[in-house]
Amino acid sequence: MRHSAVFTCTTPAAVVIYRAPAPEMEEIGPRSEVRVALEGEDRLVLSVTAEDIPSLRAALNLWLRLISVAGEMLAMTGAGTRGNEGAAGPGR
């Protein structure tokens, strides 16, 4: 039986937060699938599907934490607000 969860976050910094964990998309485990998508410029959608509940929990813990840390870093630096979005992009 497959299990899934979907989280939606609305924030003006959605584009910047979306880019932050992009390198981790390569590291998806064999028992779970993760999709992070943008809906417009202010809505981030995290979809996780897994073979079992422990895999779902582990993937959710990882991805929700990655998104949370990206938001915390934006808040600390003041980046990611309208007009400043490029400042926090990957490699900066």
C-alpha cells in the first residue's frame, strides 16, 4: 500500500524557498518519491509518496525541515522579500 501527504505553503518567498532544496532532489531514497512544485509565485507545494509509513515519515521530516530552514535563513538575512529574491538563490 502506498501512502502520501501533500503540504502547501503560501509565502512571497516561495520561489526562493523552492530553489533552496533543489540539489537534494537527486538524493531521493528508493522507498519514497518527493515532488516540490510552485503554483504561481507565492505557493509552494510539497508532495511525498512512500511505500510504507516509516519511509513517509522520514521523507516528510527531511523535506519539511529543508523548507523550514530555507525560510528561517531568508528571515534572518532579510532576503527573499519582493525585489530581493535573486540575492538568496543557489550559489550566492
